[in-house]
Amino acid sequence: MTLSIVIVSYNARADLERCLSSLTDAPPAIAHDIIVVDNASTDDSVAAVRRRWPGLTVVAQKVNGGFAQANNAGIRATAGDLILLLNSDTIVPPGAIDRLAARLIAVPAAAAAGPRLIDDEQRVEISFGPMISPFAELRQKVLGAMYARRVGAVVARVEASARREQFVDWVSGACLLVRRTDAEGVGLLDERYFLYTEDVDFCAALRARGRRILFTPAAEITHRRGRSRASAPDAMTPAYRRSQLAFYQKHHPRWAPLLRLYLRLKGAGDGPG
């Protein structure tokens, strides 16, 4: 069994170098290759990676085609039996990828698996959940807000859930391990999503083929969330809104007109939260 690690990066040189250092200082035991897909960064990311890690494959895209498109480019340029989609703003502890791969391999019914994600302060990220719907989104946002405010009962609930291996509807694309046969079976990621919700859509496509999605705390990875967003905040909100609308048009078409009206009333200046 072999693994291809696909890392998409956009103007996140420092984070990308930190991520690659974590992977190469204590490399996974599984036979693997690493490919970096750069989305037309202007911060010298490509030159920096080629200089420090000359053995890695770097795909330097001439234009920023979005997160889904870049991941697909990386997948098509690799041949591993397993594919790990990994954000550039992650830090991978020794052994974490091997533990994640071992759990996916041990569960034949699962097409994909995601680890427990934590932030720099060791707080759990809500990185899995039920299929997106208006009510599920509201629940997720309320839960996330209360967890961020450290509401005792919510903290206990979120952390208990993140300690339990379980089948879920989706896991975060910040670190998503998938079998190549399954990824190719659904035609890879849907490129209509420039940024956001592509992971939920991808998992939905996998589940539509009768496959399952596994969340496992056997592996834990640090996610320094929102670093790429910080490099271009004005572009992120419109991207989020477009992906959100595309998702509802595809999966909940009856709700799409209401969402479109809501977004028009809310105004372009508001953020995705």
C-alpha cells in the first residue's frame, strides 16, 4: 500500500515550510510521495520549497483555480493507493499519518478517514459532522460559537465526541485520507467549489456509492486554521458565499432561492460566520 500526500498552498509560505518540515523531519513509515500544488502564490513559495526540498514534486499553477481544482491536479499527478489531502496550515506529529492510514485500511467499508484536529492551543476543531443543511449549518455554527466561548457543557460534549471513533457524513478537507479507487470512482472533487464545502460534497459523493466516512481520534494533527484566508480576507467571503450557494443548488435545490435572497439581504460585506 502506497500513499500520495497532496498539499495545496496559496500565499502561505511560512506555514507550508512548517508543514513540510513536520512531514520530512519525521516521515511516515508507509511508502509515500509528497506533491505541493501552488495556486499562483506571490510570496516566493515555489522557489522556497524547491530550494529546501529539491526531491519533492511541485506543481506551480499559473492561475489560482481554487482548492478543489488544485487538489485534483495533485491527485492526477500522483499514483499512491491512498491519497492524503493535507492543508498547508497543518503540522503533522510523528506517526500520525501511519495511524490514520492503519485505521482506514482496517475498515474496508470506509472510503475516507479524517483525524482529530486541534489548534495551537490544543483545542479540538469541529472537523466532522452531519450532512450540510440549513438546520445542520445553524446547529454547527451555534455549537462552534459556544465551544469557542468555552461553555462548559458544550466543551464537554464536543471533546467527548472527538475522542470517539465513528462513522460520520463528512470529515474536514484540512486532512482527509481517501482510497484512490474511491476518489476516482466519484470523479475526484467537484471543481465548481472554489473554496469551502468541497470536502462535504466530496464525502457526500463517496457515501452515494454506498461507502462510509470514518472519523478517528487514533491520529491527531494540528490545524492552524484560516492562515490562507488571512492572506486574502477580502476574497474569502465571496468565495465562501459562492460555494455555499453552489452546494445548496446541488444538494438542496428547494432551499437555494431562499439562501440567495438571504445572502442578498445580508450583503456582501458580511463574513461567512
